[in-house]
Amino acid sequence: FEAYMFARKNPKGVHFERWRHAYGCGKWFLAARCTATLEVFGTYPAQVSEPPPEIIARIKTRRPGWSLE
């Protein structure tokens, strides 16, 4: 269990993650951020299957050449 939870790859660059607002409403949400700089590009509801176009545009503006793989 420890290996599953903590021994994982930590890719450098733009990453999409699930977060939980633990000290507030308790809701889950998704966040787009850069793991190298900790820059947050935006958040969106966990019920959405793909990042909203405005977040993708924000990432592409700040990271030219980036693409959603």
C-alpha cells in the first residue's frame, strides 16, 4: 500500500491532479499545475471529463509548444 500511495513518478512540467478541499467544503476538484514551479493554471469540477478550453489556452500561452498528450 505504501508503494502504491507514495512511490510514484513525479513528472516535471504540466500535470493534471485530483485535489480535495479538506479544510473547507470537502469537495473534490481537478487542478492543472506545473510540478517544477508549482504554478497553478486553473481548477475545474471533478465531474468534468476533460480540462476546459480556457485552462488549455492558459497553459499554451505560458508554455509555448506544450500539448495535451
